[in-house]
Amino acid sequence: MTRELLSASRINVGYDGKTVVANVDIHCCPGQMLCLIGPNGAGKSTILRTLSGLQPPVSGEVLLEGQSVRKMGKHQKARKMAVVLTEKFNSGMMTAYGIVSMGRTPYTGFFGRLSAEDRRIILSSMEAVGASKLANRIFMSLSDGEKQKVLIARALAQEPELILMDEPTSHLDIKHKIEVVHILNRLCRERNMVVVLALHDIDLALKACQNVMMIKNGAVQGCGSPEDIVGSDTIQELYDIRGARFDSLLGSVEIQGHSSRDDLFVVCGGGSGIPFFRAMSRMGCGVKCGILSENDIDYCVARDMELPVVSERAYEVIGEHALAEASEAAQAARYIIDAGLAVGQGNEANLALLRK
């Protein structure tokens, strides 16, 4: 039976006796990464602070390997758990190596002297996150992405079984966002750790984390693997998105078009139409498209953008009805765009449409 490292059964979290999120259930086994998602102010940071023991739950108990987090001693807890929150701290002229060495505090005793083994662990932790070359750099001179790697290395230097992180990808460019999430995912697998983090990068959360917990309006809206709990409208409702649509299959947001004009009819397929949909919609043009199979990526994006689309059922050859509908829509348009689609047996009717 797989052991449960972190557990919190139906706890209420909040401040000064007032509940912010009720009935939080968290059960994590080694090797898992759990991501908290939800709108600003939903209570994600409050949950993380409660799990870390920095604030007590309003009711219930957080257990780390069956022991109450609140009753664990500071050094005992620091050997089991590392916490990386969003609060900035004044590191002065400390080097990246010095910052990471702080992770050895639970092991160095009263005088804080680093042993040869401590130094080995510090260097190994920096190497694990790709920060070895930063060792002698002043921490405050580093980029946000480099700082985040160093802070993860500091957490690793504690040799914890659990890492709690609040928005580790905020303020990072896309390259460093991916690097940080990749590092955390790899650490879970290779070191059999548990990582619990809050993210606003929904696409990364759904693609990189084994489990997600959705939080809104003081309650957990769902928890489980992204494939099990995130449907076509889940993210839409969680964030009250208007004027755009998040596609859980593609992991992207499409801005919806608003023009009813018959400016353009795009003959496309296999992704060839997407650049035209986006570019023309940005300019306020009315866009229609077809003839598309309902399992074509162009169809998915056109649907997300709420563009009028002439379609045929998936895996069906384009029929006369769809061809007639597309012909009428194309004749009404001011311009027709041939997006350079690939043509096969199923969509040969698009050639007839273009010739007409």
C-alpha cells in the first residue's frame, strides 16, 4: 500500500477564526505534484500557509507522515518540509551559494558550520536545478528565473520530502516558466517527493501536474487528475471568463470574434486556417470558414472563437449538403482565402468549392 505523506481531511482554512476555504481534502503520496488553481483571492495561498504550519487551520488538522504539523518542532519540520512563498527577503550581498546554504540550517547545529557533506549537498542541489554556474553570483543581481532556481535549490538542500510553493512561475518568461515546472516534475519522479504549488499558468498546471485542485467562492470545486475533472467549460466557469474560451484539449485561450460582417470565407483544414482566424479577427473582420471535419484542429479553434463554420461529421466524406451551405456562405463573402490546406479523399469537395 502506498504511504500517504501529506494529508488534510476536510479542514477549514482562514484567519482569525473566519473560514476562507471550507472542507479542504488533500491526500498526497510520494512522487505526486498537486497544483492549486483558481481566481485571485480564492484562498490558494491561505491553503499553502496552513499546510506549512505558518498559520493554524480554523478547524481540522494537517498531518505530515501521520504527525500534526502544528506539533512538530521547527527543525524537525524543516527536515521534512521546505516552503517557498512569494514574500521577498533582503538577501543583501549574499551569493547564490550562500542562499542555498541556508537550506542546511536544520542540520548545522548552533554554530551553523558547514561540513564537507553539507557542501556536497549544496552543490548537488544547485546542479539538480541547473544553477551551478550561479554559485558565486550575488543573488540580487540574478534574473527572476535564476532567482527561482536558486530558491528551489535552497529548498532541495533541506532534503525535504515535501515542497510547498506559491506562484513559482510568476514574473517569469515562458522559457523559465517551463524550466521551473520541468524541474519540479522531475524532482517528484526522481526523488519521490511531494510538491504542492499554486499556479496561475493554467496550461502548465494541466499539462505538468498529476493532480489539480480547483478553488472558488470559499470551496473546493473539484480535485483529481486534469483528465478526470477538467472539461470544456470547467476553466471557463472557474475563472468567469467572458469574451474568450479556454480549450482544455489544446490548453490555450482563444479570443472570440465579434463581427457579423461577411468579409472573409476561409477554406482551410489541418491548422492552415488558424493564423487567418486570429489575424482577421484582431482587425475586426467578419470571418466564416469551412468545410471542416468536426475533428479538425481548425474546427476546434473556430468553435472556440465562435466563428461561423460549415462542417461535416468526423471521419465522413464532405457531403452535398455541406458543399451547398459552404458555397452560399462563400458567395456572400467579399473575399475568399485559400489557406493552403492539405487535400485528401475526405475533403476533396473543398477543391470544388474553390473552383466554383
